[in-house]
Amino acid sequence: MTETPDLDPEDRKIVTLARSARARNGVPEGAAVRDETGRTYVAGTVALDSLRLSALRTAVAMAVASGAKSLEAAAVVTEAEVASEEDRAAVRDLGGPGTPVLVAGPDGTVRATVSAG
């Protein structure tokens, strides 16, 4: 993974986990979110005939299903330059508008950090 200067170790961890999920599952995106207790939830893109979810929305759903009350941060590893509005909305619903969303390329380099709001 290419190092991203000045990235908090906990944020680096969720980027690494997101990158690993993408590679391990051979999916277009990997994502990870960190909840208010420091637990992480990792997911890849879901592409079934009956269900389609981005990796980030899947990770948020996993956090909610596990009882998370809020999010501290989110990361997505993708070819896209930005996190979609739908992805940011899912993070915002659980974490609030100020929750940072780190957008990294497939090599793990963070290209942007945006707020969920």
C-alpha cells in the first residue's frame, strides 16, 4: 500500500481493511467503517440479481445490524474519484454530517477526505 502522509493510524487501518476486502473478494469496491466504540465493519460490493449495494452502504448496514449507534469514520477503496451521494447519505444517517469519508484508489492511496454531509 502506498503510504498517505498524515493519515491517522486508525484511519489507515480502515483503508487497509477496505482494500483487503476489495482484493480478497474480487469486487469493484471495498469499504470499512469504524463505530463509536472503535469496532470496524468491512464489506465489498454486493451484486446479486435481487440486491445491489455499494461496499460502503453494505458496511454501514453491517454496523447498524450489529448495534452501532454512530460512526467515527468511513473508507472506500474504489476506481471512482469520489464517494457517491448515496454512500455519503448512508454514512450521514448513522454518523452525522461531519463524519469523514476517506476515498482511496486501488493502491490504498487516499485521494480525498470528504464529510458525509
